[in-house]
Amino acid sequence: MPQVEPSEIRLDQFLKLRGLAGTGGQAKVLIQMGEVRVNGEIETRRRRKLHPGDIVELEQVRVVVKAAQS
């Protein structure tokens, strides 16, 4: 079953949900170190709200935020 995110999710929660970070603390560190890009731009705000269609990149992994299905 494909993973679907809520209509709005924080960047740190997204990284943890998608398995790109093992814990919330690890997600926080990755974001603060400038390792994460959102829509091609380095993002250092862990509470950044993501929306359907946003593209999150960490190292060689690229994930598109999907809309929640009713």
C-alpha cells in the first residue's frame, strides 16, 4: 500500500514517517545541518509545513509529498 501523508505535515514528521530519519531527534539534526532540501532549496526549519506536490530530498533520495485520500 502506498504511503499517503496528511494534507499538511511538518518536515521533521515527514522524514520520520517516510523512514528517512530513524527518530525525531535525528530528523532535527539532519534539517539543522542543512542536509534536507524542499523543492530544491536547503531547508533548516524543522517545523516547515509540507503540502502535496512538495519535493523533499535527503542525500540521493527524492520523495514527493502525496495528498491524503478521502
